[in-house]
Amino acid sequence: MTQIKIGIVGYGNLGRGVEVGLKNHPDMELVGIFSRRDPKDLDTTAPAYLIDDILDFKDKIDVLVLCGGSKTDIPEQGPALAKHFNTVDAYDTHALMPKHFAVMDEAAKANKHVSVIATGWDPGLFSLNRLMQEAILPVGETYTFWGRGLSQGHSDAVRRVPGVKKAAQYTVPDALMIEDIQAGEKVEYDQKNAHVREVYAVLEADADPLVVEKTIVEMPDYFKGYRTSVSFISEEEFEADHQGMGHGGHVIRQGETSDDMISTIEFGLNLESNPEFTAAVNIVYARAAYKLAEAEQYGAKTVFDIPPIYLSPKSRDEIIKNLL
């Protein structure tokens, strides 16, 4: 069996999730973890290196899984690393997706690499389901709900606000609206009225809470326009009550197959560990990136571009026999 050699860039919750998840894929081998932190300070038995040394591994790694945040890490690291490696990322800033795709596509194509972007569950699996559902039921409406759960990307964005020491952001959907849609009722929906964002943050000692709160609620692409509550709590309360990593959500398409004949398609997730599940999605798209590179299909790719068969280690014959 061919061993796909994997590198992990960043060792936060997502990076640890990739490390754990790779143990479920015997066709993959973890070559190393690359971090800005001193490798001796990482709580891992896997080989670990400074990110500054990553180019020493150009010929030793098939695919890098980029596990940094979407606000600053991936936009900076992604294009630079795509010049030297095949990459997979979980970039999740929906509003800036076309720009991210274009930048990664240019870097990957110019250097004959593959960069698979936005491979988590939303964007990612939810995106794929939105496309399929809308294609099947072209006359109708699509509804996406997230949570209740911890958002890694939004929590990371809050932690980067000056004056914030620790933070967790929870996305809370309108449960009654979901029930109405599932029952075939028409609803007035947009993402902002269908969700509440709850922020819990620990402040640095010299931080001005009014300034921090204003910065959070007015943050474009994350909180601006949403119903957002910000609560400042003690570090002790944060450690006691905000360590869970659960999440989930629904993509629901309500559409007509003919006049007055309503069909509903639903895809849902209920996750005990958001980062471990996101990592699991990243891993199978790393396998796809490897196969695309072997086929010389260079450039940036999304979940829309990749045949599902590329995600599996099984042969076509096995898949047709057992899954079709």
C-alpha cells in the first residue's frame, strides 16, 4: 500500500485533531508537525519542527494540512506554502472565498501543486450538500443552521482582538424556525436572523471592556450584522465552563417537485468534537490532493471539483460492489 506522507502546519485544536485522525488511515504517514512554537513545548510524541525549517522537507512530504486560523494564518501561510507543497486547508471565511481560491490557484498552478481549500464541514460538506440539494430541487429555498456549538474560526477571531486573553464563541440556531421548515412551512430566513452569536471572553488586565466589545460586534465577516452577546468572565469560569468542543448543524432544502408537492432534503451533523471532525474531513481531502497531484491536475480545488471516489483508499471495484 502506498504511504501518503503528511505534514501538519499548526498544532492547536485542529492540528491535534489531524494527528489523532491519521491513526485511522493506514495508507497515510505523519512525517512531522510544524509550529511557530518550540517543538520541545508541544505535547506530542510525533516528530515536531519549527515552521522555519519546513522547506527542508520539500521532497519528504506529499501533502501539508494547514491547521492555522482563517483570519491571518491561512491567508499568509497558504500561498507561501503552495509554492513548495500540495496543501489542504479548512479556510472558512465565506465572504472572502473567491479571493482565497484565486490566490491559492495562482500559487499552486505556477509551481505544479494542488491546493484543496475550505475542506471542513462548513464550508466543505455543507457546501457540497447545498449544491446537490439545489440541483435536485431547483424550485425552493435552502436553509443553513449552525450549532448550538463552539465555532473554532470565530473563537480564533475573538482571541486575536487586542485585550482578549481567552475566548469562546457559540453559534445558536433558532430551533423553532428549524421545526417549521422541517414541517414544510414557509419562513422568513436569513443567516443573521436565524442565529445568535454568544461570546465569552477573558480580558487582559489592562483591557478596556467597552473597546473590546465594540471591536468584536463590529468585526466584518464574523459578527457585524448578527445578534451578538459578549460576556466577560473570569479565567476560572472560562476553564470550568468553556472547554467543550461540540458543534453541528443542518442544511435543509425545501422545494417543489410539482405545484403544491413539497419535498424536503436534510443533511445534519452532531459532533462531540468540532476540531476532530473537521480534521477527519481534512484528512480525506489530503488523500484526494495526493491523487490529483499524481494525475497532474494542478491548481486550487474545492469540494465541488473532486470526485467522491478520490476520498476513499478503496478501489473502484470495492466501492461499486459495497456502496453503490
